Amino acid sequence: MTSLYHDIIFGPVHSRRLGLSLGVNLLPTSSKLCSFDCIYCECGWNAEHTGGRRFNAREDVRTHLAETLRRMVAEGTPPDVITFAGNGEPTLHPQFEEIIDDTIALRNEICPSAKVSVLSNATQLHRDDVRRALLKVDNNILKLDSAFDETVRLMNNPQSATYSVRNVVDMMQLFEGQLTVQTMFLRGECNGRQVDNTTEREVSAWLDSQRPDSHAPLTYIEFFHSSNRVCFMALHKLEEYTRSNGLQVIVVVREEAAKIEPALRPYLSAKLSVAFDDDNKTFTAFGVQYVPFGVLIDAKNRAVWMGNTLQLTPDLLKSF
Ligand code: SF4
């Protein structure tokens, strides 16, 4: 079953990751328009949507968003986040940057506590205006389902023949850690073909692609929960190791981004990023029984140490 958003502004919806989320749809309200055609797309497949390929006008987006924000604030239910998503890929809009500027101005004026998020498939990162706009928002959430072109072709059906994961990852690195990578891990069959991006080869290559510095000798996956004060001690220690030992750190959390983001923001850098484990699969896959807990991975993607992060010492790091 597929569904389209029939308005420019939709929701709000309660997102486990983002909180109370007010949606903005820059794409047609009666059709889908996307540079991907993912096999799992909630909007349906591109071939089902051949008409109505018009973008919503910048002025209409601003007017509708202002009205809705004012109403929600007056009712005492301001959104936690304004999220660009909808019937396709928002960054395809030719005035995407201007619309982001309008949105930030409205947010600052009407609803200053709300974050601005963009859910994008990362196919437009070659455009300077799109990269500039994504650097202005609070949550720059970019899709990368696999490190292999052939798997992306199977899962996401990029509409451009020149799509290349290498190019996308290179562009992602220009954000210097100011991004969240979103991945749909799945296994199954579609149109008679096996699709599985959960194999060891896939996950290992995906993990490798996420390293801001792919030449870094060691990467640490830190499992974190904000209710545990010791996790903050561990995070502080890891931040030091990013500077003193060149460690790359990926912090895995299963809390709402809206709730956790203010606490983690001071620690973020090109060497320390956050991954959201929405469905608990990463915690489960690593058998996490307690936090702070972490796994140290070497340049060949081998887990060389795991345990309580407070027991990770500079001498231990140097021994690998
Ligand atoms: S990128 Fe999003 S909107 Fe586009 S096809 Fe994939 S799931 Fe659908």
C-alpha cells in the first residue's frame, strides 16, 4: 500500500527519532517526483506517477508554513521539528536554498525552539546551492543504503546513469561531520531478485564508507544512553582520543534525535559522529548488555577490542 501527501504542509506526526514533526512537501501534491525509485518507497514507484511534475511555489510554501506554525504555537503545541520530506526528493526543487532560508526565518520568528530537518537521498550534493542549504539546517539527514553501486541500483534505482556511491561519499565528506546518514537495512526478494544489504560484506563496506578519514587506523563504535551519566564521562574521554590518538568515533543511540541532540551537539566533530539505531538492530547485533560499551575496529574492519569504554586507555589504543 502506498500513500501520497496531498498538501504542502502535512502532519504533524509523532516521530520516534525527531519528536513532533511538521512535514513540508516541496513536490507535487498529487504525484511523486524523485531522483531515486526505491523498492520500499512509501509513495509508490515512479512509473505509477507520470503526471503532475510541478514543484510547489516558494511563496506558497512560505505562506502555508507560516499559517500552520502560528496556529500550532497559538494552540500550545509547537512542533519539535520542521521536516522536509514528502512526495519525493526535496532538494530537486530549483529554489531549495531560498525555501530553507525562508523556513529558518519563520522558525526564528514564530517557533524558535523547533529544529529544521531535511530527509534527502543525497543525489543533488553536487550542487553548491544544495550543499549550502543543508549546512544551514539543524538535521541534515542523508540516505546511503549501501557502499556498492550495484546494491544501490537494486534497492534505490537511481534515475541518473552516472550515479556513483564514491561521488556521493566524497560529497558527504564535505560536510565535515555535519550530517546524519540514514540507511534502510533489509533482506528479501523484489521482482524475483534477492536483495540483502545486511551481509558482512555489505555492512563492513558501509561502515568503511562512514569514516570521515578512511585512512584512520582505528574506529570506535560507542553505544550510548543519555540517562547514564557515566556515558557522558566515556564520551568526554573519546573526544580526547579523537584529538590525541586520531580515533574515529561513531556514537550509536536509540533515543529520539530531538531529545538527545542538544546533549551530543558539543561533542560532534569531523571525527565524532552520531548514528540513530531506530529499530534497535545495531544494539542487538553487537549484543550490548550495558552502557557505556564500545567496539574498537581496525583498518581491516576487524573488531579488535570490546568492553566498557572507561577501560579503553591510550596505551591500549597504541597497542593496535
Ligand atoms: S528517496 Fe525517498 S522518496 Fe525517493 S524513491 Fe526513495 S524512499 Fe521514495
